[in-house]
Amino acid sequence: MTAQLGSDVEGRTLASGRVKEAFLAYGFLLPSALVFAAFFFYPLGRLVWFSLNRQDRFGRGLTYEGFGQWGDVLSSTDFLDGLKHTLLFVLYTVPLGLVLGVLLAVAANRKIRGIKFFHTVFSSTIATSVAVASVVFVVLINPKVGYLADTWVAQFFDLSDPDAALRGVALSSVWQNLGLTFIIVLAGLQAVPEELMEAAKLDGYNSVQRFFRITLPLISPTLMFLVVVLVVFGFQAFAQVELLTNGTPAGRTETLVFKIFTDSQDPAKLGPSSVMALGLFVLTVVVSAFQFIILSRRVHYGN
Amino acid sequence: METELFAASVGAVGLGFGAVVLAFLGVALPVAMATDAWDRKDAPSERRTPVIAIGAVLTLVGAIAAINEFWLATDNRWAVGFIASAITATVGLAYLATRQQLVGGVEPSSNAQILSRLGTYAFLCLLSLLILFPVWMTFIRALSGPRAYIDAGQPLRWIEPEWDVFSRAWSQADFSGRTLLSVAVTSVITVGQVLTSVLAAYAFAFLRFPFKRVIFALFMATLMLPIEVTLVPNILFVRDLGWLNSIQGLTVPFLATALGTFLIRQGFMGIPRDLLDASQLDGYGHASFLFRVAAPLTRPVIASFTVISFLGAWNQYLWPRAITTEGDWNTIQIALRSFVTSNPEALNLGVAGAILAAIPILVLLLVDRKSVV
């Protein structure tokens, strides 16, 4: 009888303990949840709603347009140009940045005197923001005041040439991301076991063979991770465009985010720019899903 | 005539560039020498100290030589500076490339090894220029008057240096106010993100509650919703709240982040559950377990997330650009814009401002190399 009562009381305290724990958990999650609800999910919902509507140029009243607006915007030259410039920007920044980052990391991955100094130098561009790096490249390649503006190299990234301007903008991003790329690749290289390289050396592999047959496969998860990070950075390019070209010449450097930003100042473009933002969202989701697949595979690899 | 002119200009540019490279090597190699000896804490100090001292003296000599070459560039002094730079560079390189174990243990090297090491250092120096040449140009552009620099034909050295440009940028161009605002915004965001992330991470790692998986998935989904995507509705929402040009507008949307929650949760999951059970037997509640056990144990993770959070907040551009219309609410990153896009006469102040904007992170990088690198 007493024993039964005891277990009953115990059961009840256990249950109330569970409830308490759940309340505590929700309390701990509340601050984050509020921010996520107000500034992530609520705006996403509104974005979808805006994308189906049209607003007049005084910002009064929404008229329902339906999914037809999606088709109209997604096939408009405005969106396709923005998409093209964004993808080209990614194409100009990611491979070059990756190759240079690997070059720096391989060159600096040695146990020799004074190498710490070179590590510090190579990682130093991590101290620059996109805006700061853009100022650095205004100094270098701005057509009016840039140091390189009048030299023969300038033709490859002349900010006043419609065909080359985007490459100039991309160049500043490549430089700005070098520090981060270097740090991550170097960490990957340092995780490659030394015995493996010694064994390969004994097997008569020369340094080029060792790099392509052993190092590169072993650091490929790191490189894939970096590709995703750099691609996402590329999708989000804005400050470098605004500071270096402000979309000129002839709109040839207007990326998607640049268009979304400029359209945000025109109430009549609310609907179309929301469709563009959703397009950007889809791109981001695809790349993030890719990243998730890589990360989960990487965990298995470690096991 | 024209070809002669061309040859002369190529020659001048080549010479100028050679001067920059030499001056750079004359400083960089002694610095590498001194820092190398500095870092070898395991070696006996009677071997380290002289190397550090010699490296420091050579660095100083190299720096003076460089200033000589670029600042007081009269014909004779060019030559003197060149020779001094060449000497400091050679000594630095000789130290670096000869015996690897001079400090702590001796290991003689063959000539072939020394030669290949010389090649390695040459290559490393070349790559350093890739990073540092733009930095150098930025630096001299900040120091030179914009008009004077262009009139002088855009040389590789500063023209009529105005050393007070940084103090003028700080006070006249109001980078002091911009820095203050950036510091305030960054502090609020960093502290806020760390707190909300630690709390949420604790709930996911140690507490049982209904809908845990669903809520976790929703949290992680926010990683796919960068501000670039939700920009326009967020601007409208913040405007409706009356938060344009305000500290709330600049910070509140960033007070939580799934990245922090995820990283710190990973750290918490490394803590054995037995520890929680034991602490509860001792009468600890969850709050005291979190702050006295879990958080201290995951300090490295929390520290590196703090750095990530700080970098992100300090470097923000799009959002502060979108919701501030008054100059008084421009962060330091946004303030750079007006100098670059609309005011060529004050370009040097803007460039100096860009250097000021990079300094806090540069200091963080040098002081706390481990958590950034």
C-alpha cells in the first residue's frame, strides 16, 4: 500500500519534471524562435504573397496577379540578365579563387623557418570586408583614379568596358576571399597524414604525382565545402558591385541582389522584385542542399 | 621617338616595381627571421635572443631603407636605400635558407637543399606580393593627396605624404562616429547571438521536449534564408515598426542565428550525459549546469563562434545600407561608399577610413591567431 503510493508520487513528480523540462526548453528556445519568426519566416511568407501581387507606384494597395506574374518575371530580360550576371560572377570568382587559394596553401604547407610569417601574410585578407576590399580595388582599377587603369593589364578588367567590367568586380572578391580560402585549404592539407606522403615517396611518386593522386583526393571534401561557401558568397554579391561600378556600364554588372536592392526603392516593382528574390532563394536552397549532402557524406567518410 | 618614350616608361615602371619588391624583401625577410625565432619557445633563450635581436635590427634598417627609397627619393638616397635593403634581405634569406635547426639543434644542409629552399622562399615572397601589393597601393593612396598623386603620374610611392590623414578621417570625416556606431552594433549583435545560441543549443542538446526534431529542422532552415532573399519584406517590416535609422533596426534581426545554435550544440553533445545526471544528484538545476559546467567545457567552440559572429556583424553591408537613410546612422562600412562613389577630391580620406575599418579585425587576427586561423 505504502509502496504503491510511493511509486505513484514518484510517477507524478517524474511527469511534472517532464513538463517542467519542456517548459524550460521552450523558454530557452523562445528568444531565437522570436527572431526567426519575425525576421525569417514572416518575411518569407510576405515575399511569396508579394510575388503574386502588383503594387502601384505610390505604394498603395496590392492587386492580385497570380502565378502569371512569376512566369512574366522569370522570363523577362531583367531577371535573366541579373541571373546571367550572377552566374558569370560565380564563374569568374570561384575557380580562380580556389586555384589561387590551393596554390598559396600548398606553397605554405612546409615546416621551414619563418613560415608563420607567410601564413600570417596569406591569411591577412580575412581582415577586409567586402566594402574595404572594394575600396582597395577602386585604388587599383577604377578607370579614373586606379593605379592600373592605364596599363595593358587593365583591358582584362576595365570597369568602363561592358564586356570586362564584371571581371573587374570579380577580381576584388577573389582577392578578398583569398585569406579565408587559404586558411581552410591549409587546415585540410595539414590533416593529410605525413606517413602517407612518406610511403608514396618510397613508392617512387614525384611531388606532382603525390599532389594529384594523394593530396587532392584527400582534401576534396574540404574543396567541395569551399566551393559551396564561395558560390553562396557569389550569389550574394552586392557591396562590390555598388562600390566599384554601381551596376554600370550599361547594366552589365547588375547582379540579382543588386537588382533586388535597387527595386526596393520603387514601390511599383514590389511584385516583380519579390519573384526575383524567390528565384535567388531557390538557387540558395539548391546549393545548400548540395552542401548538406557533402557534409553528411563527409561524416560517413570519417567513420 | 614614341618607342623611346615607351621604352623609357617601361623602364621606369620596371625600376619602380623592382624598388618596391626589393624594399618589401628588405623588410619581410628579417621580420620572418625574427618571428621564427620568437615562435620557437622550446629552444634555449641564449640561441633565440640574438636571432630575435638581429632580426629586429635588420627589420628597422630595412624599414628605414624603404622609407628612404619612397619618401626621400633623391638620386643618391635611392642607391643607399637599395644597398641597405639588399643587405637586410640577403641576411634574412641566408638565415632562413641555410640550416633549418640553427635555433635548437644543428642540422647541416647540402647545397642542393639550400638552393631548393632559396627557390621556395622566392616563390613565397612572390605570392606574398599578390596579397600585399594591393595593400601597399591602398596605404600610399591614403597618404598622398588625391590631386598631387594623379598629377605626379600615379607612382608606386607616396607623394607629399599627409600623415595626419588618419586623424582627419577620424575627426573631420566623422569616422569616429561611424566607428562608435559600428562598435555598438557589433557588440549588441555578437553578445545577442552568443546568448540566444547558447540557450537554444542547450535545449537541443540536453532537454527533452515535444516537437524537438521539427523545431530543430525549422531552426536550421533559416540558414537558407539569407537577408539578401528576404530583404524587401524585412525593410517594410522594420519601416512599419518605425525602426529605420535606429539601433534596433540595425541589430534585432540578427540577434539569433542557426549557425551558432548548430555549432554550440555540437560542442554540447561532446559532453557526457553522465555529467548532467551527476550534477543533478548534487542538486544542480539546468541553469547552473549550463553556466557552471556545459558552457565552460565548450569554451573553445563558443570562442570561435564569437569570432565568426563578430566578423559577420562588423563587415555587414547590405542590411545597414538598406535601412539607414541618414548619414548619422551609417556604419563604418557604409560610410566608405560616399567617399568612393561621389567624392574623388576626398578619396584619400575614404581610403584612410577603409584602413581604419580593417584595423579591429587585423588586431584580432594578430592577437588571437588561433581562433581566426
